[in-house]
Amino acid sequence: MVSIQAFAKINLYLALLRKRSDGYHELCSIMQSISLADRITIKKTKKPGITLKTNLKITAKPEDNLVYKAASLILKKFKKENQGIEISILKKIPIAAGLAGGSADCAAVLFGLNKLLGLKLSKKALERYANLFGSDISFCLNGGTMLAQGRGEKLTPVPAVGRWFGLIIKPPFPISTAQVYKSVKIILPKPQSRQIITAYKTKKINLNNLNKNIGNDLYPIALQIKPNLKKYLEKIEKTNPLAVQMSGSGPSIFAFYQNKMLRNTALKQLEGLEKFPIETVKTGLKLI
Ligand code: C5P
């Protein structure tokens, strides 16, 4: 049996560069793992086949779940279809929230099956499988602080940011990543992005200059789809964070504070909202 913590991610910075001929968008993003995590446990069972268990009600067929698809491909590729596998997911990361929850679970299953079945796949090989199932699963396999390019799968480590304390607010509606990207109309040149990325690469980012070095091109688009988003951003702004920004394609909004105490005060002020305390972490997956 293997048990893994699969950490959520936020995009400290996300710039769209261009639309590609394959329909994806070329981007340049700084991705960051955060302490909010799902717990995935994988066991061998006597009965062949894949069983998926979760604490959430999932209405879709298990076969349509990313985790199921990844596990079934691995079993097929390594001719282990007769091996029974039970995957239990304790979900804490909200779904369709811009926090890569599904991607983190998928990364955990690839990593976990590699261990459980003794497949001896290298990190590079696991990344190749990851990229078959989504753009940010490769990041989730690695985690920490990374520059992500291409469609999000080309990763370059950048120096880890400090241990920052923050929070996440999850507005009470999902936003489909595909819908957000489909609604991109024009992509403006980003002269400032080179400077911002250089600042991350050269360890110049700290809590006091973070606000100048975050950004998300998908925010105005998500806002067109869900104008209510603004209300949640404004609520967080009232708690005087050092930096605040939507993550990924939304709708989750993250904010960072000078210290844990100020973060805890802010959490108390944000009554009646779905909220999570977070801190930055240095890995995407952790065996437990
Ligand atoms: O790769 P992933 O499955 O997470 O992406 C979901 C959808 O978001 C894709 O189908 C694609 O339409 C869009 N997308 C994009 N450009 C990216 C990443 C995702 O257009 N870099």
C-alpha cells in the first residue's frame, strides 16, 4: 500500500503568449505548490480491475475520471491488467477551482503505481505519461516553485520562494478551464513578463514586492464568464493582504500576508466563505 499527499498549485504569474495550431495556448507561468492537499491511498486487491473510492459524490462514471484513465493506461502498458487496484482519494482540494486538484491526484496515482508495482519508471518517463492527461500534471509530479512554459508542461525550476502564509477563497461556482481558454479573444504582447520571470529566477521575489510580480491573464476572461468573481476579490482586499490574485483559470483567489498571525486574522474576517489557510511548500507529492 502507498499513501501520498498531493499538493494543490497556484499560479503566482500567468501570461498568455499565443494560441497554437493545436488549440492550446502557449503560456509562461510561475507555478507554486501550496499546503492544501488531497490524500491518495493505493492498494493491491485480489479482484482484478480498478476500484475508485472518494469522500466526495462523483456523478461522472469512474472510467471518465483522470485518475482512473491514468491507472488503466499504466496497467495496460505494463501488462498488469490482472492486478486489482484500489485507489482511495480523500479530497480536500476543491474541484474545478483553478488549483490543479484533479491533476495533483493524477500525478499521485502515476507516482504511487510506479512505487506499488515496482515499475522503476524514471521521473522523465512519469512526466511523459503525465502529459498525456493534462498540462499541469507534470508540475504536480515535481512541485515547488517552477517556471512553466509550452502549454504548461515544460518546466524549469526557479529558486524556492520563502515560507509564505496565505489563504484561498473558493467562490461558490466552478469555472471550466476549457471555457476560459475558449473565450480568449486577443493576446496582447507582454513586455513586462521577461523582467518578472527574471526576478523569480534570480531570487528577487519576496513578500514585499510580490504584488508587483504577480498577474494572471486569465482573470479578465474568467471575470467576463462570472462577473461575481470581483466581489470575492474585493472581500479579500479588505483584509489588507500583501498580494492577491486569481489562480489558474479560476475561480479560486489566493492572498498572502506578512505573517501567520495576520493571515489568521484575515481568515476570521472572511466569514461565511469557503476558505482554506495555506502556506507555500517545496514539493508536489509526499509519501506518507
Ligand atoms: O491540459 P488540460 O486538460 O488541463 O486543459 C484543459 C483545457 O484548457 C484544454 O482542453 C485546452 O482547451 C485548454 N488549455 C489551453 N492552453 C493551455 C492549457 C489548457 O488552451 N496551455
